[in-house]
Amino acid sequence: LCAGAILNTIYNKRVAVYESHYLPGGCAHAFDRGAKTGNSTTTFKFDSGPSIVLGCSKEPFNPLQQVLRAVGVDHHVHWIPYDGWGMIEHPGGKINKERRWKLQVGPGHFERGPLAQFASSSALDEFEELRRVTAPLVTGAAEIPAMAMRPGDTALVPLLRYLPPLFKIISNGVEASTGPFKPYIDGPLFTVKDKWLRDWLDALAFSLSGLPAARTSAGAMAYVLFDMHREGAALDYPRGGLGEVVKALAEGVEQKSN
């Protein structure tokens, strides 16, 4: 939908998007379910896709918000900032043993809270070093608009305007910069040894991609580790659910079709 909206709106191409799902958005679609309460029925909306979104309500904008703004449909999505979410753990896999805590975004909250409470004494050093070694992926990418990145033999041409941040991104090698997070959690670039911290990174990655941390995009993981713990950090949720984002992108695909 993002690609179709860009081709239609910016490049004036006639676009057809063939969706394999029965609803637009594919694995990120939203759906309604009704529940009877007395003589009336209340409709609830459910998201089937990613549940953690950052960088939509304020700068630096993430690639999704950059696309929405570029194709002129960002005003259709109203983002609601919030500061964290609740976690429920079953330590040791014991269903009768429950641990509840809140992940609050912003500087220091995670380190002074659950990391200090549940992880080993070395976990803080590991976490800070992990953020340090992945920082080049973020500081560079935040300065390069997603619209400047494209595949093919001419991919470098639009990036020539952003040489300093580009060098930051590829400082660890192109494969490490564009591949999965595995080199940053299992080596050789860095190894996370604390079990609780590894479990948390897997839980965080699953919310982003549905995959464990080692198989999730290194760029996505690095961005979240940076953005969730910076000054002024905020999570974003679209009013009405993520289906509103799908509707906006679909409009971007169709708005010049007639």
C-alpha cells in the first residue's frame, strides 16, 4: 500500500494492488467484532498486526509517517501518544507464578525499573553497550528520509546528499546494517548474555515483527532501543485503530485513479 500510494500520488502511475487477504492491509489489517450487552450490540475493533508504533506524532518521523505525509493523507490519521504498556510474565514458565510490571518509555525508566529489578547485576552494562553499538544505525537513519532510499543500480544517487549519515549507517558493514539483529545479540558485533534481557528483547521484537530478536531487522531494533529511551519519547496509537492507517494508504493508492 505504501509503494502503491507513492507511485500513484508522486509519480502519477496507474496502480493496482492485489491483496491476498480478504481485507486491505494483509497481516496488518483490522477487523470488527460485536458483543451483545442487553438489547444493544457494541462493536469492538481489533488489530491483527504490529502493536508498537513510534515516531508518528512528532519528529523524528518514522518511514510510515513520512509516506503518509508525502502522499498527503496524514491528516486522516489522528495519533494518540501514550507512555508505556503493561507486561505479564510467568517466570520459569510456571503458569501459577505471575509477575506484572509496566514498561515506561523515556530516559532511565527501564534501567532503574524492571532491568534493575529482574535482571542480573551485569545487565545494565550490557544494555547500555548494546545501545551504544547500535547507535550508528539510528543516528544515520534518522537523518536520511525513507523516500531517499530505493533499490536498484542507482540506489546510491539520491543518498549522495546524505553522505555523513550514510557513513554512520555502514560503519559496521552493509550486511550488519541492513540485515537481522543477530550479530548484535549473538555476536560478533555484540553478545547479550543476561537471560532476562534476552527474553525482553525477544518480547520487544515479537511486538515489532512477530519474530525473535535475532531474526528481526537490525535497523528496526536499533531504532526502538533508541527512540523508546530518549528524552521526550512517546508511543503512538491511531484513533480508531491501525485500520485507519490502512484506510489512509488505500486512499493514497486511489486518489488519482479517476
